[in-house]
Amino acid sequence: MLYQVDITVVGAGVIGLAIASQVTNEDKEVYVLEKNETFGREASSRNSEVIHAGIYYPEDSLKAKTCLEGNALLYDLCQKYGIGYKRIGKIIVATDNVEAEELQELYNRGRNNGVALKMLSQREMEQLEPNIRGVAAFLSPSTGIIDSQALIRYFLKKAKDNGAQIVYKTKVIGIDKMPSGYKVRVEDSQGSFSFITKVLINCAGLHSDEVAGMAGIDVKEADYKLHWCKGEYYSVSSRKSKLVDRLIYPVPKVGEGGTGIHVTLGLNGRMRLGPNAYYVNEIDYSVDSLQKKAFYESSVRFLPFIEYGDLEPEMAGIRAKLQAEGEDFRDFVISHECNRGLSGFINLIGIDSPGLTSAPAIAKYVSTLVEEILKNY
């Protein structure tokens, strides 16, 4: 007789742990499986640590809705539980008239999504950030920065306090649909074993399409194939760290795969630039030093104080995108796959930016799906 549990979450990144913290209680036996040696080792800890406002995404998309809700929830969590954060705001700046038109479109999109934004006059821009350069800009007051590791640890502690079991160095290698749920085959340092779970939640990040395939979904037919997009960061000389007070972003270029190389500030005031965005076929977190020229040329357009010698390679991350290079916007996939004959299997695929901001809102949404599933048992 195989061991049986109520809920299994695959992946102990910020999304998986947020969900585990939301669905776990004394009445449910919940396991979180993580192939790495500890939590948050991939996209969750290799990002800009920005609390996004919800500007960039089409109206009524999951990205827009969960970002706006997650923004408010994150600030509440930070204040209530002492998670490090700063609501420092962000300025998006256009450097020529063509970008100014695109900036206006972006401003309208953000306003339509319900984000509080302020278009700045030239004088206001110069007053707020005298060291940047541009012909037009707007301010997003609700954008901020967060200690992402502290946030992940909060979700981890809440999940464990509620009774969840977190199992590291454990990789899912097979999934079979059973009358009572799913037989999950895993591999750890001791070998392989199987167990039964009523609900299976796929939060495997960069490998979530593989996990969907194990459950019997034709990934290509479902349009769940992921494309890995790498983003690198360069640190800026500490001599320049006080020259801006907010996050400074360019107008994003269509088809670029991200929001453009921008200024991020750490909670300690450290300045860095990034990320760039280019598609890769393997996971490699090294930073290409040959990108330095591109970083300099991209940023000096709106940050005239940047000098080539200020930049040093820092870190890289990889995003799991549903859109291939040059393709249009793709939304998060958050799907209870009952229509594919997989009742009790919940897929989260393509949770790239703004996944960190959206995490608490996504967790609330998934918990409603889980409750509905468990009603039928």
C-alpha cells in the first residue's frame, strides 16, 4: 500500500512555497518537493527584487491582476512580519520623441490596469531625479524593492508552521493518474520511491513544462513549451550609488523579452544595471563580460553619469517564458487541468516577471482551486 497525502507541491521557489503556506493546515497533509539542496535556488533568488506595480501587462491578464493584488499584499506582509522593503517608486523615461509616444501608450496601459501613475513635466523630472536625462517620463509611486530571500523564508516558515513537509534533493521522475489521485515517483540520494497524492501542484519553474509532460499532457499541443530567457546584471561603482533615489527604467523595446536594462537599487543602496534579455538553450548562470559595452551604451542614454569603468559583472538569472524569441505577450498559465482528464492536477507554467510580486495573489487563487478539488473527495 503506497503512502498517501492530500497535496503535493513540486518546486520550493517563491511560488511553490507561497502556495504551500496558503493551502496547508492541520487537516491536510502537504508535501513540497524540491530537486535542489534548498529553497529558492533558481528564478526566485536571481531577479531584480522589485515589487512591480502592474504597468506592462494587458488589461485583465493574469499578470496584470495578480501583480496589482500581489503589490498590495506584499506591502502588507512586509509591514506585518518585518520583511525588508522600501516603497521607493520608479520612473520610466523616454530619451527621444519616438520613445515619448511609446511612453504615453505604456502610461495609458498602466492606468487602464488600475495603477496610480503620474506623468511628469520636464521640471518635475529634474526635481525628482536631477541626474537622469530624458524628454518625457512618468512616476510609478507604488513600485518598490524587497528582500526576496526574507520573503521566501517567510513563506517557508508559515508553510512549515502550518504542518507542510519540505523535502529537498528530491526530483520528480514520473507521474501516473490513479483513481485516488496521482502516483508520484521521485528520486533522492537513497534511490527512488512512489506515493499517492490527491492534489498535485506543478510549480517547477524552469522545468514546469517537463512536469506537465510527465502527467500526460502533450506539451507542444497545449502550447506549454517553455523558452529560457537569460538576464544578466552589472554592478555600478559605489561612487555613483547616491545619484538616483528611485528605480529608473527605459521605455521597453517590443520583442526584447524584458523591460530593458534599468537601474535597480538594493535595500543597502547598492546600484546595479540589468537585466538584459536573450534566449538560451541551457542553464548557465555565468555573466558574459563581453556584454559590458552593450550595458554601457544602453544605460548612458538616460543615465549620463554612467562611465564604462563603473560597470562590473555581478550575477545572472534565467526566466521561464512561454513566448519564444520575437513572439507576442503570453500570460501566466494557472490551470486546473480537469478538461484534459487530469482532475486534481494544477499547472503553473511560464511564471516569469512579475512572479515575485504576484506570488501571494497567485497563492490565494490556487488555494481556491485546491479547496474546490478537495470538496469532491
